[in-house]
Amino acid sequence: MKLFIEYILDEIEQIGVQNGYRVSLSSNKNEDNYVRGVMQFFDSLFNVHFVIVFSFPEEEPNLNYVFWILNQFGNERVVEKDGSKENMLDAVKDAAMKKINVNLAKGPEIRNLLKEIEHIVTSYPTPTKK
């Protein structure tokens, strides 16, 4: 059986696929089954166009998640800092083009998340399909 968040991630994946992207996901679960991870939207030449980093607040998550959306430029800024002493989550926060807070118990917030991601993805040129 899937976790509820996994259904939401499937919907986000479909947004990418429907817009001509390939989508990858790297994630892990903690002991309370909260998931955090990174989803990448990339083209057939493996150019990353969007990155969605998602996590839950460390203190009392209560089904709240934060999604940071990075475009290609923001992702490159974060990758440049990889291996530095800077906190990577702080680098993501600084480079994100959009931050969306979502409570998984609230359907309207989930629908808003999906709508925002779709708007961002469709606002940029679709990658060429090969």
C-alpha cells in the first residue's frame, strides 16, 4: 500500500510527463513514515529543467510539507554549493523560485500545489521530444 504523499508525488510526476519531461525521484522515509526528497524534471538530453525539493518541518510535522521549486538556474546555483560547508537546505531555500506549504489533510492545499507546479512547468518551453 502507498503512503498518501506518494499519490501526490505521482500526480506531480504526471505533470512533468504530460509536458514532455522525464521525471526522477530520490526520497527517503523517517521512522514516522514522513517522506522527503528531490524530484527532477529533465529532457531527453538529460538537461535538468526543474527540481522540486520537498520536506516536512522537523518539529511537529503534523502532515505539513514544504515544496521548493527550482528552475534550471536555481538548481545550478545549488549544485555549485554542493560539497561546501553551507547547509544545502539553506541553499535550496535561497535558490527556489517558489515555496509552497501544504497540509496533507487539506485537499484545497494539495490541489493548489498541483496547480502551482503545473503553472510553472507550462510557463516554460516544453523540451523537444526525441
